[in-house]
Amino acid sequence: MEGAIDIKTVMTVAAMIASVAGAAAVARLQIKELIEKLSDIEGRLRAMDGRADKLWTMTETQETRLNVLAKLASPENLRRDHRAMAQLEAFVTQLRADVSSLQKLHNGKHPPVSDTRKAE
């Protein structure tokens, strides 16, 4: 009876087929869950990447602003600005003195001017 298939063999084969089918169903379910988790992780990673880009841009902007302020407050620029300010103050002092002398010259009043002009 070597060629005969008995019920025990059929049951064993059926059990193996059922276990393979069950394992395939479980594997499919786990693969589906893994794909969903991977999608969620990818979305979170993209969001973190966007936040990192924003932070990097803000950092670069702050660095640029800091460099501009550092250049404005550099000793050479401050020296140049203070020299220019001193020249302006000296010029204003001289202008005030000139205006004061002109006011004294006219005694606060302008002399009358004739209505007719003469060609010279």
C-alpha cells in the first residue's frame, strides 16, 4: 500500500496548506501595517525636514543680520563716523557764528531796498 493515500496524509497536507495560507494572511496583514507605519514615519520625517529648513533659514538670516551689525559697529566704521560727526559739528558751529554776525550786521532788520533795479 505504498501508492495509496490515506486519510492521515490528506489531513497532514490539508493542515500544511491551511498553515501556509494562515501564515500568508498574517504576513499580508503585517506588511500592510508596516506600510502604514512607514507612511506615518515618512510624513513625520518630511515635517521635521520642513521645520529644520525653516530653522536653518532663520539661522542664516540671523547670521546675516549679526554680520551687518558687526560691520556697522566695527572700530574702523565707528572712527569714520565719529570723524564725520566732528566735522559736521564744527561746520554747524561755524555756520552759527556766521549767522550771528549777519544778524548783528543788520541789527535784526534788513535795510530798505529800492523798487527799481539798475542795469550795471
